[in-house]
Amino acid sequence: MMIANEQQFRDAVADKPMVRGGDEIVVNAAGQIVGTLDGKAITASKWMWDGSTFCRALQTAERDFPSACQNVTMDGREVTFGQTTWTLK
């Protein structure tokens, strides 16, 4: 299922822990992404909804993830941002 708008995203994903490998994140309703990526704590982040896409920018102490807007799809407990899939905990 394609998540087509911000309200669908908030209802289905926001404030819910997601895991992928040894990492865990929460995309919170306040507009931040918290948790770990590549085993490193996220040190700065922000997200917003733009039209029909999820847009985010974030960084860890070792890596800067450039801003990107991505389609979001959901299949059961699997949430895919672009080509990266996380599992709702």
C-alpha cells in the first residue's frame, strides 16, 4: 500500500519503533528521527511531508545523510522508504 499523504503516514508510522538489522529508529510526530543508523546514534534530524513524499535529512557523528524525498509504502509490518525497508516493532 502506498502511503499517499501525511495523515496516513502519521497514523501508520509516526511514533512507532522500527528495526532494520541492529538499528532502531522512531520517526516522531514532532518532526525528528531518533535512534541509530549503521550502529551510530542519530545526532541531528528533521522530516516533513511534501505532497505525496516523505522528506528527511539526518546525520550521525560519522556520516551526513543528505536530504532526500522518498515514496513510502507499507506491506503488513514492513515500511519501505524509497528502497530501504524497516519493520515495525
